[in-house]
Amino acid sequence: MLPHMGGWLRPVRVAAVVAIAAVTAAACQGEWRTTSTPSPVRAVHVALLHTGKVLMVAGSGNSTADFAAGTFTTSLWDPQTETFQSVATPWDAFCAGHAFLPNGKLLVAGGNTAYPSAATNNANAGSPKTYEFDPTTSSYVAQPDMATARWYPSTVELGSGNIFTVGGLDATGLRTTASQTFNATTSTWSAQKDPPGALSFMPLYPSLHLLSDGRLFYSGANVFGAGSATPGIWNISTNAWTPVPGLTDPDLRDQSMSLLLPPAQDQKVMILGGGSQDQPVDAVDSTAIVDLKAASPTYTPGPPLDTKKMYLSAVILPDSTVFETGGASTTIHNGNNPVYSAQIFDPKTSTWTKVASPTVPRVYHSSALLLPDGRVATFGGNPENGFEMRVEIFKPPYLQASTPRPTVISAPTEVNYGGKYSLATTQDTPLRSAVLVRPMAVTHSTDSGQRLVDLPFTTTAGGLSVTVPGSRNLTPPGWYMLFVVDGNGVPSVAKWVHLS
């Protein structure tokens, strides 16, 4: 038996002690597969819905011809059948922001109303439009406009379930700093609010992470972010700002990615890679980690990536590690220099492990997300010319184990904060963790909602008894994927649960 926070673990079903067969080094690196049918749309934005399908949003997809023709597109991709369904798209959602609401609908805020011209200060112009995408009807539903048009805004769900939105370019192509909050209950927008002085220069797609005390952490990752904004913790209720020093390569975090390291209870954020979209300089291979539970949080250098890259993707896996892939060694304006590299980071040991390399280039406008079966799907890529339409799927090393996967036979669909719930499971080795993983809604290496939350558990005669955390800020309301992970690090297929 093995010790665990919830007591001593006993396998629910153990036929015999099974030794893991020796495998070749190559087999332990995972494997990639390109799907037979390419995407019918330019997947600038991707989001995993609680139906198990992936919403792929293009809008005009960075195509001035499609914009002029009013051709705005969205597609639903089914990872199981690898088929696509066209969705009517009533506005140009290109470079909007998005976050999941507590009911599982995706709020999509902003978009594009013009491509660069003298009238828009030689920049794209934002849209005030807001829509909810309803997974049950596969359709967009119009919501009230924002007070300010936004192109490249960030959106993040708060513990209340409301959606905080900030940043972007306005209707004239100029940066906006004001924020608004969408009320998930009344479907109304709050009055606008100015940021603290430290954010007087508001980056585009600023990476914001909800902390367990309800404040937001700006990690320093952004898009087109060269300016005076530096990392810090923002109390959006009082507008108080606490700077967080120590970020390495602070002027080269454009097109980097940051995430709340698993488990969310640790309150550590990692920033990875980056460069400069508009400068002919090399990307960076540096990472940095900050412990936001510390009395005076300060970034410290993390283990470097195996190569310099910007436009990269980072995905939390159900075994509480982080998968990193894709990117380019320079800006796309300085040649098309994709990086074919992937690694897995273990937060417990602070080490990277090299895994199989992708075969499809993923640069600007590319994304990756976790699927309910534990695989990772990658999408998009927009070099100076053309757009990458192939979908490539990574099968992580944990799915190459020689032992059967654990199974969640049954779990409650509805769960509440602080509640205890029974799961019926089977497994061939004792379980080491039960976790909730928030489905991703990602674009431009940005997903403020991504997180994994540990569920304390004890074993029972038929499975597990798990306890849901009581904090809405730690685990914002909505749909989650519930995984159990065995002693070999192999996860189950997810069960969808709704937390309220």
C-alpha cells in the first residue's frame, strides 16, 4: 500500500503485481499523427466544449479577401470521428477574447472591424460585439455590446463566474486600457474601469491568472507587448497593484506563454519562451517561475527550453505535468523558422523531458489543447504567407504504458464546493491522484482559464471518495474534466463534471 494525503491507498482491482515491460527509448517519447482531413477553417481560436467537441474559430482568419467578402467562419471538430461541422458566424471574430461561463457556454468578446489603413492608425480595428457560443445548439447567441471595441483583448473567468475583460485595440486601432466585467447571471456589462498606473501601457492579450485570493496575476506574457507594463498582482476590486520583480528577458516575452503550474493549489506560475513580433531578434529559451504564495513573490529562473522559441503552446496534462510544443526561433516577419520540438515539464522535479517531435510547423496563430482521452491536439499556424490547416495529435508517453488504463466507471455530473462524492473506479495499480482539469480556450499562446486542481481522496470498497475544494477562486465554476491517475502516471479517460 502507498501513503497519500487521504490515507493509505488500496487498489480496487489488482489481479496481480504487474511489472512494466521494458520499452525502447523511442516508444517512451510519445507519438504524433496527422489527421486524414485538414481543418476547413483557419483555426485562430480553439476551445474544448463539454460536449467533447472542439470549437475552431477563424472569423476572417487574417484574410483581407475573406473580410471584404464578409466570409466569417467557425467549425466544430469531433476528435473521436475527426469530422467537422460548419457553424454560422455572424461577425468577424478574428482575434477576439474568450472564456467559459459557468453554464459551459463560451463568451466571445470583441473581434475585428477593419484591417490596417490610415483610418485605423495603420492597425486592425476592434469590435464591441459579444456573443455566447452554446454547445447544446451549436450556435452563437448575441449579447450586449461592450462599451469599447476590442481586438486582442484578454478575458478571464472570476470566482464569481463573471468574465473580466481588458485590453485590445479600439475602433480606431489604438490601445485601450479600460476593463469591463460581464455578469454571467444578468448577461450585462459593468461600467468601464481604468487600470492601475502600472498598467497604463496595456499589452495586447495580457496573460492574466486568477489567484486563490481572487486577485489577478499579470505574468508578463503578452502579444505585441513591448512597453512599460511589468508583472504584478492586481486587485481588480480596489485597483491595488503589487509588482512582482525578477522576470528574466522581460523585453522578449512577446508571443510567450504562461500558465498556472499544476496543481493550482501550489499557486505557482511559469512563463516560457518569447521574442519580439516586430524586431529581427532571436527568440529566447528561458523560463521563469514565481511562487505567488510567498510573502514577497519574485520570479526566479526556471530550467530553459531545449531551444529558443516564440509562438509556443503549453498544455497541462492530467498527470500534473506540462507539455510544451511548437513555435518559431524568430518572428515570422524575419523568415519562416518553425521549431520542431516538444518536451514535458515536471513541476515536482523542475525538469524537462524530451519527447517525440511534431511534424507540422506551428508558428503565429497556432494552438494546442488537451482532449478528454488524454491526447493533445494542435492546430493552425500563420507564417507570412498561407495558413496551416493540418491537425496533428500527440499521444503522450503515459498512453504507451503496457498496463491497462484506470477507468472511472461512474461519477456525479453535478458537484458543489466543499462536497464529498463517490467515484466507482477500476485500476491495475493504486491510484496516485484525482484531478479536475479546466477545458482550454486558447489563442495566441494565451489561455487565462487553464488549470488543474487536485482532489483530496480516500479509497473505498468500490473506488474513491473525493472532496471538491471549497474555494471558487481556486476552482472557478463551470465544467471540468475529472481524471484519475494510477501509480504509473497513466490517466483515465475524463468524465465531465459541472461545478457550481
